[in-house]
Amino acid sequence: MATVTSNPPVAAPLGSSPAGPFTVRIEPPRGWFALHLRELWDYRELLYFFVWRDVKVRYKQTVIGILWVVLQPLLTMLVATLFFGRLAKLPSQGLPYSVFCFAGLVPWTYFSSSLLNVTNVVVENQRVITKVYFPRLILPVSAALSGLVDFSIGFLVLFIYTLAFGIHPTFAILFVPVLLLLAILTVLGVGLWLSALNALYRDVRYLIPFIIQFWTLASPVYYSSQLVPQRYRWLYGLNPMAGVIDGFRWALTGRGPAPSSVLIASVVMVLFAVVGGLAFFNRMEGSIADRV
Amino acid sequence: MSKPVIQTAGISKRYRRGLPGSSGLLRDSLARTLRSPLSVFRRANQETFWALKDVSLEVREGEVLGLIGRNGSGKTTLLKILSRITQPTAGWAEIHGRVGSLLEVGTGFHPELTGRENAYLSGAILGMKRQEIARKFDAIVSFAELEKFIDTPVKHYSSGMYVRLAFAVAAHLEPEILLVDEVLAVGDINFQKKCLGRMGDIARGGRTVILVSHNLGAISRLCERVIWLDYGELKMDAAVAAVISAYQLQGFTHRAQWTRPASDTPNGEVRITSVSLKSPDGQYSSLFRGDQPVTAEIKYQIRRALSGCQIGTRILNSEGVVVLSTSDADHLGVSATPKEPGRYQAAFQIPGGMLAPGSYSVVVAAHLPQRHVYDVVEPEVAFEVTEEGSLASLDGRLGLVAPLLHWETLEDTETR
């Protein structure tokens, strides 16, 4: 792992090491965990450019552009409301089912599409990876962040929709950014593993649709987590998106109990996933350019 | 003497050929782990090769260093390690200053984006700051001669336009240390000249540059010092003229020695395992004076008794014409001999003064002539006969071979 120091090394290995302002030492990789936050910060403009590129290209490629971002969760919500709300009559925590479902779909859509993008980002950028150095971590982070533009548009539509039902935001809405952060960390915690594995093994991408389908059913998108018996709630919360979606719904509408046990379990789970994902990604980072 | 900005010590890079999961499927890796859980920790039986072996060098500030060598000699691997794209297996390097690397033209270009957008994106990926790109933007566009098309998506560009824009962005990268790999050979002739000129400006501008190229003309124009890598090892590090002439003399396609790779295991009755060329002092050589004998050494393995087989050799010139053929049964006056199982080493010598100056390749085959071929080594081994010590170069004589024949000249006493 190469290290960057802003000062020249104290004891230079070869006598006359010049006091350069920017010194890099290149050595074989060692250790499991070497996170260079300072270096990430130095490359923040590149992070911005990657996000900018993703967003720009995405809106140029789809014919209806922004409209698609609005239509996708809206149509899903309408169909779900018809079948799960009207016909199956699933309970919806005292909210109109369409609001309940829409409030779950917006964070869920961010999560599932970002997870897909993060998984593919290393493979999609393999040409750049084999030709230029930058901290590889920038790629999954940029993929997780570029989904926020879609999310913001979806959130705006959701907010207006909620107001139209006469549900006014309470102080709880201040928690939205916190829950969003938790969603981003969940994407990274899982995505870092998957993107490194995807670069190393060609068959990982076939797993993704299954993982996302499985995960949708295990998250309170269409049904309420209140259906889960109280004593198993914490177990349910090991799915971090359960905490995110429950929390998000509560933060937006101010209705129902503030999520506690589920959310705490989710936060703990996310922290473990992120730390593990960072270590794994860092470990694989060095060999990615040799393998893709 | 200016200060060193790049120092490396014993830089080595090993690649694995048979990685666990080399099929590239997670399924296979998991299956293997389930079958033998401890195999995760076993790394012994993987085949490896060294792309770079123990390279130590020092580059001083403002120096323009050329890097030459055959394909696969480790030039690009060295650049990739210095630019941190890949990590060394052993050794270390220290770099003082910001590094920009140009390993291809158009790094990071996206076809959907316009020329302007791509200039910013590619510039940022190559390591420029946004303000820096903004400041140089007009210069980039006019260098690329694309003023009219800068807001057109690059997917509508011709390949020439694409390359011009890509190089223009790269040419305005101004790091303290610039690593360049073979990007000079782009675009039409005029643009190539412009690129070379720009490289010259960068070099004269006091920047430290490492330049990889097969274009020896460009190397000798731009560099003062050249490093020659061969099979991953640093073969020569000296002033440009000395290295280029040594390199040309060796002829980078000529190889004095070939050993069958361990992975290549034909199951025939005969296996030729190595072919090598030696000079009279017993050293491997692929360069011979005109008057020097060429010794060829062939090692082979007989795995089953054969009633008739010859180890034959053909010497081909650079046009592919067979100049001579010879076999291990020549001195017996037959075309093949019985062979018993075992390992053998055979050698023959082409006398000095036999071959005309030029390049030759060697084909070795174990066969029963016109009946059956057991094993063939296509021209893996090659050598060059120089004009030195050859009369052919003095009087410019013609001929595929240049033996000095014995003439007998007597006074003619009969016709008086």
C-alpha cells in the first residue's frame, strides 16, 4: 500500500532525500487495514467529477430523463396500493396505504439502485483503474452518492404527495438526513464487499438481482414491521434497511412510534458491515488492477 | 547535481498465472474451499512469473529518462508501479513530487459526454484540479483544433478528432513528474509532430519525465539517459547513445535461449526441453562475429524406445529461406537412428565464416524424416551474424552463405 505523507520522511532511507512537499513511498501491501482518509480528501474533486459524470450520463441516456425517476416509484406505488392495500388489506400504521408504501419505496429505490451501481462500478471503470492511480474507494463512494440526485427528486414528489393527504411534517423530519446517511452507509457496507468480489469473480453480478429481490421481501417496504412479533423485532432489525425504512416513514409523517430497537440493531449492523467492507475493499484494492 | 526525485530499490513484481479461482467464477472458488477448506492458505503450487526483478534506479530532478525493451520486458509494469496503479511484490520506491501518468490516450473519456465535458472529466482523472483545467481550457481546445465541435458529444467525433482532444488534455497536464507510455504514436503525421514538439517542450521545461517508447528516434531526440529492461531486469542504464546502440546490436527479437515452459507438457514420445546458442567461450549469445562459430545445444527427453528418429535443425534467414539443415545422424551418414528412453543433450557447431551477415532463426524438430514428427520447436531461438570479421562485408559479395573456400592456384605450365 502506498502511503502519502505531507512531510518528508523523518529518516530517509537513502542519504540525500530532498525535502519535497509531496512524497509518496511505494511498498508491497501489508496489513489488513490501512485507510487513508487524508488522501481521500485530497481527491475530493475527482469524487465530485465521478458523481457529476454518472448523473450527467444517466439523464442523457434515458429518453424521458427526470420523468423516469418520478414515474418509477409512483407506478410501483400505484400497483402495490391496488394489490396490497385494497385487495390484501395490509395494515399501514394508520396511514393511507399509498402514503405508507410510497414512503417506503423512495428510500428503498435509492438503496436497491445504488447497491447495483456500487457493485458494478469497479468493473465498469476497469479501463481507468488500469491506467491511472486514484484511491479506488472513490469509485464505490461516488456510485453511492450519485443516486442521491434521484432520491432528492423522489423525495420532493413524496413530500408533495404526503402534504396532499393533509399529513404535515413534524420536528421528526429533521431526522431524514440522519436516516439518509444510514442508508448510504448500508449501501457502502454491502456494496464494498460486492464491488470487490464482482471485480474478482465474473459470476457475482448474477447474484445481485436475487439479493435485491430477497432483500425487498425482508424489508418493511410493502408491509409494516409492526407485523413482526415484538420479541423478534431486534432480529428483524439486523436488516439495516428495516431501520432505515421504518425511521424514514416516521420522520416524514410524524405518525406512529419512533423506531427504537429496530433502529439500534440496524445502526450496529451497518457499522460492522462498513468496517468489514472497508477492510475487504482495501485488501482487494491492490490486486484489482492486476485482475480486471 | 540536482536532487533525486525518484528512487527505487529492488522493485520486483510477481504475477500469478494459476490464481485460486483463476476460472474467475466465485462458484468454483467456493466449491474448492468446501472440498478442501485449508486450500485457502496454500499458495505453493501456483505458477508465478516475475514481470520485474530487482530494479533499482534513481532519477534526478529535470531528467528525461527513456525506457526501452522488448514487449513484455517490464517497462509498462515499472511505470504502473511508479504511478501506483499496481503494487510491487518486493522492494520500495520513493517519489518526491506530484506524479502524472499517461498510459493511454483518452483515459476516462465517455462517449455520451461532449468534448468540453470530457476535457474536464479526463483532466480530473489525470490529476488536474478544476480551476487548472478551466485556466487551460482554451489552450487545450486550440491545441486540439476543435473549436467548432467542443460542445458535440464525442461519440460523433471521428477517431482523429477524438485522439486530438485526448492528447491535448494530456499534453496540458503539468505534474512535477510525468510518466508517459507510448502515447506519441497517435493521430496523423502532422499531429504526431505536434505531439513530439509538445513533449520536447515539457522535457525542456525542467520537468522530470520517464518516457517508454519503441520509437528509438523519439527516445534519442528527447532523452539524455536511457534504461534498458530485458525480461524484467535492468540490463543497461547509461547515456542515450550507448544504450540505443547496444540495444540495436542485440536486436530485440533475438533470443539465445529457449526452455520449454513448465505449463507446456506435450505427451508425445519425444520432448525437446531446451534450445540454446553459445559462443566459443561457452556463454549464451545471440550475436556472433562473422568468423565466430555458432554452437547450438539441444536438450531432449525420449520417453519410449523408438526404432528411428532424428533430432534435426534448420537454420532460416530473415526471409524465411532455409539456409541449411542438419541432424544428429549426419556424421553416421544415415537419416535416423534408434533412440532409447532417457534425457539427452546434443550439440553441433556451425563453423565461423559459414553464414553471411544477417539474422537467422533456428527450428528444431524430433522426427522420422518424411514419416512422422514427434516434436517441433518453432523459431524460438534466433541470432545475428555481424559484418565484423566477415569478408562478405568488405567486398560486398552476394550469396546466402559466405564460406571462405579453399582455393588452389598454381602457375599454368601446360599451355605455354
